[in-house]
Amino acid sequence: MSEAQAQSQSGELIARIRCLSRQLQPQPSGYPARVAVLPDIRAVIFDIYGTLLISGSGDIGPASAEQSEQALREALSAAGLPVARLGDNSCAAETLVDCIQEAQTVRRAEGIQFPEVDIIAVWRQVLRKLFEQDQKLTIKDSQLRRLAVEYECRTNPVWPMPGMRDTLDTLHAAGRQLGIVSNAQFYTPLMFRALLDATPDELGFDSRLCAWSYEALQGKPSVTLFQQVLNELAGAHGINPQQTLYVGNDMLKDIWPAARLGCKTALFAGDRRSLRLREDDERCRELEPDLVVDDLSQLAQF
């Protein structure tokens, strides 16, 4: 695919994200904030879903089986695929879940404790199973990408968290290095362009400080993604983990690995849908974040 074709396809996907998105508001969690000034913070690294972006389902991925089935059929149709051939009794969404689990099993057999999937490869396998009788069906990569975006926007709508852009602008203007460590897929960076009309770079994020699970094929709470960013901070900026604040909404996937590597941590408790305290997990029972914030603007004081 040429660069012009890739840009054209990205533009089409961004337009679809905009069309399928609607304004969301965070739901107060009632969890008490605990804000203080942390000295010598030189870098702030963010989670995305449930932190920078409101997540309608509370995390990346679908909400319910019934919604997933309807969304999948609508997504197939939007991507120009023959949804009518499935029949009324087909459980296409179950096929998606099965293919994700199969891909994760393969990665675990390769020694990856917290595997991430390549969602394009997963969708290709899903369509092979759904339309295995149709040997003449040709599936383009562009259709797979469109299918993935159409499905995700229907099952997990997102919207910028209040105060997100102002907070990023303030931190960036104050000289803080900004990065991302997130469980994500190829469409996640496109969400910023669709909803904020800006790339992550234009929002102040250094691309060298952005670690995406779909590129590494491993996800949080693995420390691998975090270590990648910390190595870059140390090598390029002389910033150590104690000078790095990680902000996320999940005690296990965000706070635990960041704290394990020596980072300062801020639990984002601004939306009940996505706040994950993980109190039943032994790794989190005695774990305390350095801060608890319920509004992103509370980070701007650093």
C-alpha cells in the first residue's frame, strides 16, 4: 500500500470514528481523591482507556454478548461483507471471542504471560470461520481495518475525558516529557485524530515514549511496555523512574507494574465505569498509589 493510499484509508477510518462517536460524560466514582505535590516529576506517562478517554464499556473491548452480536453484524455490513449469509441463528460474536482466546493461547505457549492480539489477524480468522463455505470470498486488508473500527466504536464508544487537552497542554508547556503505555489496537491513535483533530504527537506526546500493546503483542500488567518507555526516558533525557509519574485507572494493570519498576503513581478515579481497584488481587491488597485524582486537571500542578 502506498503512503497516499494509507493516508486515504486512515482518513476514511477517522471519519467513521467521528460518525459513530457521541459525547460521553464520566460517572463520578465516589472514591476519595488524595492529591499532593510530588517533587521533581519530569515525565508523566498515561494510560488511555478509562484515563485519557472515557470508555463506554469501562475498558477496551465489548460490553455485553447481545450488544456484541448486533454490533458485529452491523460492522460486517458496513465493511461490505455478506452478513446475510450468516443466518439468524449464527453466534458470530462467540466466534470472535474464540479467535481472540486461540491467539492468546498461542502467545502464552511462546512464553508470553500477558499476550496481546493483532486484531487484524484475529478478524481475518473470524471471517474464515464465519464464511468457510464461501471459497470465492475475497477479503481486503482495508475491509478488515474498517470492520475492526466499526465493531469497536459500537461496542466501546469513547470520548475525551474532561480537562484532558488542557492538562496535556499545561504539562507539556511546563517541560514535562509526555508518554503513553496502553493496551490498545491500531485504531487507538486514530481516536485522538477523530475526536480532538490532533495526533498524539500534536498533543505533546513523544512517539519514542509511547508503548502500545498491539505493537509489542504483550499487554499490561506486563512490565515490558513500561520498561520500554523507562529505558527511553533514561537514555534520551536522563530521567529515572522516581522522576516519572504514571497515571492510570486500574490498580493491577496500571499502578502495580509502574510501582514495581519504581515509578510514582496516580490512580485516576474520575469515572466509575472504568475504575478498577482489584481489591481481591493479592498484588493490590497492600498497594497504595502516590496520588488519587478524580479530575485530570489535578495533575496540572506538576
